[in-house]
Amino acid sequence: MTTRSEYLCTSALSEREALVLRYIVQHYILTANPVGSRYLSKRLEEESISAATIRNVMADLEEKGYITHPHTSAGRVPTDLGYRLYVDGFAKAEPLTPAERAAIHRQLDIAAPTTVMMRDLSRIIGDITQQLGIVTAPEILGSRLERIELVQLSSSRLLVVLSLDSGLVRTITLEIHQEMGRERLLPVVEVLNQRLTGLTLLEIRASCHDRLRDVALDDSTQIVQAVIASNQRIFSPGADVDRLAISPAQNILRHPEFASPEQLRGVVELIENQEMIIHLLEEHPGEENRVEVTIGSEHSDERLKEYSLITTRYQNGNSSGTIGLIGPRRMNYSRMITVVEYVARIISDPAQDR
């Protein structure tokens, strides 16, 4: 695997080499067709560069590893190294149109439950970029408790409901061998909310015993003790939280890179293997206000060598998640980065661009 540091340590290109490489990458992104010296000669007539010189420059770029040529064509296509240099040195912001921004705001309901918002976000990104839109849930341990409720399910089971500032609702069942009506649960609920609301789940897990150990509520004490004893299980992410939303596959399947049955199968396997995608996002989560681009062989997993990943972080209350897209290495990086950056920004601050 070629690492990011190895890419960035590559010696700089001459001005002429950079110009030719930029034209090759841009043309290949737009057309998916290898680029030949004849095409470049026509495009670079104003630069007064002869066809022979262009062929020599292309040969130099290929020798340095920035371009290569398919066996069936005399034209050249970018390598991962070529894409990397293009993204880091040549790609420019490509602003969304007012109509595109308005459409995103119209389709996105920030106040919706988190799982609904995640699904809508992935679909919006997938539709506008024609790639796989991906969104992870806010990291629940950083969410603050807004309200805790207790519901008696049976004589031996109690439902604990946590409402979090990230919009998530966490539920878990406790075994309580003590039947209690709503009127007897209310004092317990009141004390739990007084002692725990406003804290992150991580803070509650660390201090639950200290915050509740002095509570004595007659026969309700057993419930409080059960909450203390089970606090690591109650105030945890839990398997019931949807961790990932992925947009439908029809957008990415339109790209010629996935025309063959084998390539199609690879996309389907990628979508079905959510654990692999989650692991990928954990490796490259991005940062808030900064977009990270990972190209082909930069991935640690060999199965992802044909894909590029673009990610950033979004803020939801006191928690954050990852938002981005997966697509073929041949993509309009300028536009893809703009979309991911814009959508993350309006989730973190819904008042923007209204």
C-alpha cells in the first residue's frame, strides 16, 4: 500500500508536466476515455507545445508513476499518484448552484429523528454526486442526556428510555422484581433527571454510583440500585442504534467502472458489508471543517483499491458523526469535496445559507 506521506514526498513536477497532468486528469474524469497526445496537442495549441514535446512529457509522467496506459489503448489514464497530486495541488472549489443548495435544504429535515436524518442525508449526497452517500450516527457516548423515563413493562421488567441531545432515543430493559405503578415511579424519575440530565453518557458511566448512592426512596431504592448496577449497559451505544446509512446503489452503478458483472458484484458486496465500511470510516473519519480524501491504494484493505473515499465530520449537539461518499477513483473531486463539505456544514449549523 502506498501511504499518504509517500505521495506528499514525491518531488514536484515541472510547470509543463503539471499542465499536461492536469489536462489528462480532467479529461479522464469527464469522459472515462484514455487521453492521447493528439488530443492534448489540440488543447495545448495556445501553450505552443509541440506534439513531440507532449509525447516526451507524457513519457516522463508515466515513468514517474503519475499516469499509465491501458493495454488496449495508446492513451493515458491517471494513477492513484496522479489523482493524489491533482487533488492536493490542482483541484479547485466548485460551488453549488443556488438551486442545488435550495434542494438540499428542502429535502433535509434537521429536526427529524437521527435515523431518519441519516437516511435522508445519505440519499441526498448519493443523488447529487451519483456516488454512494454514507453517514454514521453521532457518537452516542458524547451525547448529553436530555431526559430519562421509566416504564413498567411487567412485574419483573422495567423499560429505561433515554432521550439524547443528538436526537437519538436509547431504550433498554432492566429486570426489577418489584411491581410499581406510575405514581411510584415518578419520584425515581424525578431524582434520576435531577442528578443525571445535562451530562454526557460518558460522564454518567464514570460517576453514576457517586451521584446516586445517597438516594433513598423507600421501596423505590431497588430501582435506583438497579440503575447503578447496570449503568455501563444503560448508558452505552448499544447494538440497537443504527450506526450507518448508505444511499441506494443505482447512482454509483451508472459509472462505466462498474459495467461488468464482476465489478457490479464488488459494489454489491461493498454495500452489504457495512462492518467493512464502518471500519473504513474509523480509519478515515475526517475532521470537522476539513475534508479528507483517500484514493485507491491508500486504503489498507485491498478490496477497496478501486474506490475513493471523501469524508468529513459533522456536529450534532455535543456529538459528532462522519459524513461522506464512496465512488470510483475517477470522480470529479472538486465537486465531490464541495458537496460533502456543504452538507456537513448545514447539519452542524442549520441556520447557514437560509
